[in-house]
Amino acid sequence: MMKRESKTAEWRRVSRQLKVEFQAMGITACELRLEGCWRNDWISFAHAVKRNAIRRDAERTDPESIWYVILCCVPCHQQIERLPKPEMRAAVIRVVEARTDRHGAAAGA
């Protein structure tokens, strides 16, 4: 039986692929743009759910998937992290759905 990839190793692999997909779509700056946004400085991926709720077996379009992300700067990421879980989830879903409307089948979903 093969050993399952660690969550950290899986996230490193997934994030490398997401970076390529996001760049191909021209998404290289914060998608949230909340008060105090740094735009394209210190950006990273943010999930719709907390780290311990990410489901590794979920489909890409499931908000609980490791693949379901938005690109955002540190201040915006910190702001949504402080929201109640349902509001954080809704904020990420809104961005992904708006992106999907613009780009069709989009990365991070």
C-alpha cells in the first residue's frame, strides 16, 4: 500500500499548479480588494474554509476543496480570516463565482 502524500506536500504541489493557472488567466493581484489592500504585494492563496476543514478528496468546484481558492494580499486575507466561518466562505465563493463569470471554467474552482 502506498503512503498518502502529507497535507503540506500536497498543498505545495497544488499551489504550484494554481500559480500557473492563475497567471494564465491574468490573475496576479489581490482579488478581494478590501480596505487596506496591498494589490499585488505579498499575495497568496486563500481558501473558503479553515485549514482543518479542507477536504482532500473534494471536487475542484467544492468550496471545501484544496483547489478552491482566491488570490489575495496579506491584509485582505487577515480580514476574511477574522470573519465568522460562514461569512469567510461566502466572501471566497463570491470572488470565485465572479471570476468564473469572466473566465469560464477558472482556476481555483
